[in-house]
Amino acid sequence: MFPNFNSYSTPLLVLVLQGLIFAILLLMKYKRKGNISDLFLGLILLFTCYNQTCYTLGFMGWYDEFRNTKINYFLYNIAIVLGPLIFLYVKSITTSNFVFRKKDWWHFALAIAFVCYRLIIFTYDALQPGFNETQNGILKINIDEAIIQPIMGFIEFPFMLLYLAFTLQLFYNYRKRITQYFSNTYKLELNWILSFLILFTLLFLYNTIQTIIGTFVTDLNYQQRWWLNLFAALITLYVGIKGYFTDTTKLKKLNFSFSPSLDAIPENTKADKTKSIPDSDIEIVKSLMENDKAYLNPELNLSDLAKQANMSRAQLSEIINSGFNKNFNDFVNMYRVDAFKNMLKNNKHQQLSLLGIAEECGFNSKATFNRVFKKLTNFSPSEYLKSEIN
């Protein structure tokens, strides 16, 4: 009897309703502020919740009560929609001044074609006699379920895998690039986005394993597939909450309009001797750091330092990368760590906490300070202090 609120349907119902609420909030936020990343995330939640709603209704007894329901015509292979949306969402956040262009519609070509195909077979089947008394019509049974769905099952895996790979590559390239522009990157690292991508990847792998077992090993019933739907609903709610309350608009101001000549400086290598950096340019930069103490500005970025040095960003980046054999982030933080060490030698730790000293040296977060200090000294700040005292 519908609705049947049981241990399977109730948790899904609660989570899906909450996910739909955040989907609507994100779409309203997009309409109000025009931030396209809110639109993409809202659509991710909306499509995911729609997919979960079908399973929730099933656990509530909808299909037992209404056996001639036509829901199967309007279910879709979620990967062909979710993959492009996740990619474009991350791209809209990590690309300054991102604009959705006409060519971006090609990401949804397969999804649009699939929707059109389903509408065609639904229209045809609806015109056949006896359609209202059955769940699936002639084309749905003989073409869609017999041919198209098995093909889509093989297409979904590489399709989603490629989009997840492209998205992770896009994200890590962003993480690598910000070290060439910013001295304090913690607030720009988007760690929750990495969690979001990892969770969706694990969910995708779980779904793939479940599909393989259900196809080649043993048939899985509704109850056995329930856990996948529960995890999907939990992840959807987590993404909705984080996405709605996290301000990503500040990332629009990031200007990556030029590419540094060296994307990253390999560890344990010497500076590129083929690139001749004038000693005068190196001295200008050193003077800004050692005499003017530019590193004390916690918001210092490549553009700021380039203006102070009366250079272009590309020129300054070249000097730091080739002349000092470091990326911008490591270069600035090296001076901050040295300043921290000098303050410890002057017993500043007797007046301030270690974090307080770090903030006076230009660090703007405990996480950045601890990570940078460990990277450059192989000690945690407290370990270093103990070694100095002893």
C-alpha cells in the first residue's frame, strides 16, 4: 500500500527532500546573484535527487500500487548528465571569469540525444492500443530494454571515468597554478571540492561493482541495492550543504591571464642555466623581500609584488622560477619561515603563541603555517622550538 514508510523508504525520503531543498536554494541563489557555479551545483543536486526519488518511491510501494506507471520512460542513465555537470562545476570555480559558451553544450550532446530518443519511443508506444493498461510499451521492451540499455551500460563506465579524470586533472592543475600566484593558498585550495570529487568517484566505483555483480554474478534485488542509494543521498546532501554555504565568488577575482614559463619547479634540480636572469633583477626582488619585508603582507600575491618591483607578472615569475629555483609560494614562505626562526631566537615565543608569531611573519592560517614549516624544515613548529631550546 502506498505510501509505505519503512526502514528503507524513510531515510531516503528525508535525505532526498533535504537534497531537493538545497537544490532549489542553489538555483534561487543563482537567479539572485548570477554565479553560474551555483547553477551547475543546483543541477547536480536536482538530477541526483530525481534519480533517488524514483528509488524512494519504489521503496514506498508506488510501483506495487500503480503497476501501469510510465516512470521507466523518464528514468535516465545519470552518468551522462552528472559527468559533464561535475566537470563544468569545478571548471566554473577554478577558472577566472568563466563563461558558459555555445560549444559547452556539446558536453550534453549524449544526454540530449537520449532524452529525445526516450520521448520518441514514449510517443510511439502511447499511440498503441492497450498502452494505459501496461507499464512498458512495445518499443520500450523490444528496443530500449533489449538493445539500448545494455549499450548504455557499456557507455556509462568510460564516459563517467573520463569526465572524472578530466575534472581531477583540472582541479590539480588549478592547485598547482595557485602556488605560482599566491603566497597563502589555504583559503583558495578548495579542499571540500577534492572531498566532493573523491566521494563521487567512490560512489561511481561502488555503482560499477554493483552493476557488474548484478549483471554477471547474481541478480540484486531492491533491498540489496538500497545501500548505494543511501550513500548517494548522503553525499548529495553533504555537497548541497557545503556548496550552498561556501563562498566561491572571491575566486572570480583570480586573474590567470598569463601562464608562468615554468608550471612547477622540480625538487632537487638546479635553476635552468639556459635562461639568463640579470643579477640586477634578482637583487631588486631580494631587496623587496629582505629590506622592504614584502612577505609580511599575508595577502601578498604575484601581482602585488610585480607592481612593487615595477615588473610584469610574467617577468617576475621568470625571475623567481629560474633565478631562485622556486615557485612563488615557496619563495615567499621561505622568508616567512626564516622570520619565524629569528623571532624564536629572540625569545618571542615567551610573549606570543607560535601561531601569533607566525601571523606576525605573514602567515594567515594555522594549516598553511604548519604545512609550510614542515615542508621547508622537516620539523613541526613545536618540534623545532624544542630542538632550539635543547
